[in-house]
Amino acid sequence: MALYSEVVMDHFMHPRNVGVIENADGIGEVGNAKCGDIMKIYLKIENDIIVDVKFETFGCGSAIASSSMATEMIKGKPISEALKLTNDAVAEALHGLPAHKLHCSVLAEEAIKGALKDYYDKNGIEYDHSQFPDCEHCEHCH
């Protein structure tokens, strides 16, 4: 069995939604000092719908593939649906990741949630703090 699925390889070799959104409505950045992966997600939101999403990822193939897949999974979706995205859903959509690379799907989930939190904060929108990772203390960001 191959280490990576064809889906992972496709999203690594041909990542979707790469780039920066100027004047993004929300930006989330997370990093893992242990493995060197850094993800930055940019959101453009209109009427509670994620109309555009871009990412910049510095890291391994699994990190790039996880970023690409996660952006595909939330593009065009309501914020409420994007908030429900889990690292397990990202890994499943990629047809699996090796156990030692599952942290990449966690980073993708956290970057998206970070961008949504940034959007709420910028716009003074009340939100349930339990829906967002506490990146000041999470192991993935330090």
C-alpha cells in the first residue's frame, strides 16, 4: 500500500485555492514548530457565505494537501457549516493520512477556525468561544 492516497498526491501536486486574498474578511494562521508546517487561510465572506478562500502553506506534502482539501470543503458554504469542519473530515476526504501526518489536518481545521474567529472579532460579532481552539496554549501552535 502506498504511503499517500491518490487524492493526497493530487492535492499536493495540484493544490486548489493557493494565494492571498487582499483585504480578506478573516485571516487565520497556525504553525507547528515541531514539524515546521505553517498555514495561513484567507476568507472572503458575504452574507455569512464563504465566497472565496485562499491559503499559503509552508510545509510538507500532507500540510499542502490538507490546506487544499479544507479550502475546497468550505468554499461556497455558510459560516455555520465551515465551523463544523473537523480534521477527521479533512483526513477522510483525502482518503486518509499516515498517522504521523494527521497533525496536518488538525492545522487545517485550526487555521480555518482562526480565520472565522478573526472575521467575528473584526466585525464585533458575538460567538461561542468554545467553538475555537485556544491557540495561545495549543500544542500545534507552539
